[in-house]
Amino acid sequence: MKSARLISEGAVALAIYSILLLLFTYIPIMSLVLLFFIPLPFIRFSFKFPLKESIVITCVGIGLTLIMTGVTMIPVTVMFSTLGILIGYLLKNERSKGEILLSSTFLVLIHIVLLNILAKVYFQTDLANKITTMLIDSIDNSKKMYSDLGISYDEKNLDSLTKTFKLIPVIFPTLLLMASFVYAFLTQAITFPIIKRLGIKTPKFKPFREFRIPLGFSWFFLVVLIFNFFKLAENSFLYIAVINLTYVLQLLLIVQGFASIFYFSHLKKLTKAVPILILIVCIFIQPLIYIVLLIGIVSIGIFNRRKK
């Protein structure tokens, strides 16, 4: 009875996945939306059955992918299936939504890094340099078009933008991490309401105002900041590591700063519109971000003392 149920559930999961994969592969317009739905059948299956059976279904899914779409889509199937199995497994073990998000982010990051390595090895394509070249070429073409049409443009702004684009290969690890986080977050946001309707209990995020960074992060940030004052050899491992750690830690501290603003607004019983308005204003007026960063740094010590 159990094996019959396993086979029927597995067949349903693979049938749904096969349809989604075919639509994803052959209808490019739908691929951006389907990207977040494809892990769904694996989430449901791994929630209902043990890890061993989920891995078997993944292997069958890889075989179907090879038959339907060819070898190039196998890495994609591996990524979607393992992500779905991980989320289903963590849901079954009643992990928090934050744990599921972080675990999913790092799993997606591992897959993206591996895909990037495969692209370099087999197709001699460096994704970071290719993106940088495309963006710089678009700026050069824009300059040429403006000159031909006799339209004036701000040379300094475009040169500043070019310098920013040239930084992409250096901060590429940070960009990959951010992309992985966004994908994992949107996948949760889209799939969780669906699986909840299917009878699977899903956790909720804690209020944003309760986001906290451990005190140790401030010391870590200070060490990384000190390294920034040294003249490191460009494109060396230490240089790339310091630059990326700086961006990631700054981003975390900015999030901490906004969480603190939401917390104190809640403490003063202000309307939710106030911190949301502050957040929007800070996004559009960039220099204000540095004030939020400072609030984030200061609030780490405040919240850790409050715990004591």
C-alpha cells in the first residue's frame, strides 16, 4: 500500500515537473515566472516522503530531463529538485522561515557558482566579464547616438557609471549572493501560499523590526574596514575578499539600521507609514543610507545590552 502511494505520488510530482520544465524551456516569455514554481512538486513530495525516496525521484527527473530537453538542462533540474527537497525537508522538520531562507540562499548560491564554473570550462564564457562588456558597450553606443543626434549629455555621470560597471567582476561574488537571496525569497513568497492550500503547514517570518545582528558582526566589520585602509594588490584574492566582505557587511548593517527604525517606531506607537516612508526616502536620497548604516552599527550594541 505504501509503495503504491509512493509510486503514484512520485508519478504525479514528475508529471507536473515535466510540464513546468517543458514550458520553461520552450516558452521563454513564461520562464521568468515559472522559475519560482518549478521546485513546487519536489517540495510537496519531500515533505510527504523520506529523503531517500526524494533523491530517487530526483534521479528519475534527471533522466526525464535528458530525454525531453537534452543534457544542457540537467544542471537546472538538479538545482530546482535539490532546492525543492531541501525546503520540503526543512518544512517537515518544522524549521523557521528564516532558517529555510538562509539554507535555500546558500544552496542556490552553490548551484549558481557551479553553473558559472561549467560555463567557463565548457563554453569559455566568463559571465562577469561578459556582463561588464555588454554594459560598457551600451554606454559607448549611447554616447555615439547622442553625439550623432546633437543631444548634450553629462560626460562625468556616464564615466562614473562606466567605472561602476568595471567593478562588476570584482564584486561578482556579492552580486551572486544577492541574486541567490532574492530568488530564494521570491520562491518562498510564491510557493508557500500554494503548499499551504495543499495542507502543508508553513512558518511565518518574525516581524522585520526584530531583525538582529550579533555583536560579533560589528568587530568583524571593523577588521574588514581596517583592511580597506591598506593598499592591496588589485585583483588579488585578499583584495577581492575584502571588497566583497565590505559590501555584504554594509548591506547587513543597513538592514539592521532599517530594522531599528521600524523597532523604535513600534516602540513609540507610530503608524507603520512612518518607517516605510523613511525607507522609501532613503532609497531615493542615497546619502541618507550612510545615516542608516550608522544607526545599524550603534543599534547592535544597544540591542545586545538590552538582552543582558
